[in-house]
Amino acid sequence: MNKEITRILLLLTIPFIGLLLKKLLLFFGLNEENLNDDLISKILIRSALTGIVLFLIFKWGYGTFLKQYKNTLITTIILVPLVYISIQHVQDEINNAILSVSLFENILYCMSTFSVGVYEELLFRVLAFSLVFSYFNNKKENLFKSVILTSFLFGIVHFINLFKITSYSVIIQVIFAIGIGLILQSLLLRFKNIFIVITLHALINYWGMYQSYFSFPESVSDVEGNSSFSSSLIWSILIFGGFFLPISYLILKPVIRNAPQFSIESIDKA
């Protein structure tokens, strides 16, 4: 079997290591009902998985994206206020809903989404993409194909959530994960800044899941939405084909056009 294929299959086992670590913590007395314990355990598990991914990135020689940080000061000036505003807005929503969720728990939840962003961006946008692109011999005409395949891997891994939520919800989640993966991968290749994609990934999760995680009361539209799976699926597919796919290609187009000789190493110079 091809070396890259073998390594990609190995990568797909890493999320299951996370499940095993969670089972281990439960065995030793983790209380999932306690919000702080649940969040801290998630941060610790993802930190461990991030360590595994970083080890593989450098062991296999794919540390290109981690060696060059562009516009770091500008990125910090933009992203830090964005994170602060997000936390403050969510806390206002929590207070308005009269929920017993403290600011500390809200910040801890935000940290948990960042632990997801760091772990998944390194795993998929850096390591999995590098392996897929290497499989296609690092040729620039295969760049967008590599982005699509990596994003499909990213989406498919979300089927692991079948252990936690209903099947129809997971299908919608997988479609959107593929679309978000396309955008984030294209942004990383275009701007060569891992901090941007990590922060965007974290905030997408933060904004997208805080209401369900903190048990906000369901609105009428939420209840109705849960019963219209077919229409949600159709809209998800339309959004994927009409927005995510063309936008990611437009983001990536200058990289393909400006790279005379393409390889993993030359992405930083494109």
C-alpha cells in the first residue's frame, strides 16, 4: 500500500483515541454532568491528541506551515478583539436567558472550542492535506483536488458524532464540515497563517454550539427545524455547491496561478 495512504488511514484512528481517553476518564470518576469537569476533560484530551499530531507532523517532515507565521501582529490585533466580543456577546445571551452559567464557564467553553480548532487544523489542514498532496506528487494542477479530498476526510470523521447525537443531525453536520473545511484549507494555503484558521474554526464551533451546550430553551423555530430533515439536507447541499465550493476555489486561485513549480515546500513561497 502507498505510504501516504497508510499514513492517512493511521490519522483517521486518532479521533477514536480521543473516545478511548474519554472512556478512561469516565472510568476513573469523571463527572460529565459537572460543566467544569466536562470542559476541562475535553481540553486535556484534545491537548493530548494535539501532541500526537505535532509529533507526526515533524516526524514525517510536514512542518512547513508551522515554520512561517505571516502578519502575526496584524492577525493578533484583529482576532483578539473578535474573541473578546464573542465571549461578551454569548455571556449577555446567557444572562438574558437567566441561565446559571458563569463567565468562567463561558471562557472555559471558549477555550474548549479553541482546543478543537488547534487539534483539527493541525490534523487535517496541515498533516492530512500534506499527505494527500504528496500522494498526488505535489503537482499544482492537483492542488484543488487535494483540498477537496482533505475536506471530505474532515467531514467524514464527523460521523464519529453518531455516538452522541441523532443520525440526521450528523449528516447535516458532515456536509457543512466538508464546506467549512474547503474554506479553511483554502485560507491557510492563500494566507499561510495557521492562527487565522484556528481562530475561525474555534469561533464557528463556539457560535454554532453554545446554545445547545449551555441548554438554552428551544424556540419554536428550533423545534420545527428538527422535524424538517429533508429540507435541511437540500439546503445544505445547495449551500455547499453554490457557496463553499466556488468561494474556496476563488480564494485558492491566486495560489495556483502564482506557483510556477509546486510542492509542499513551495506553498509558503506562492
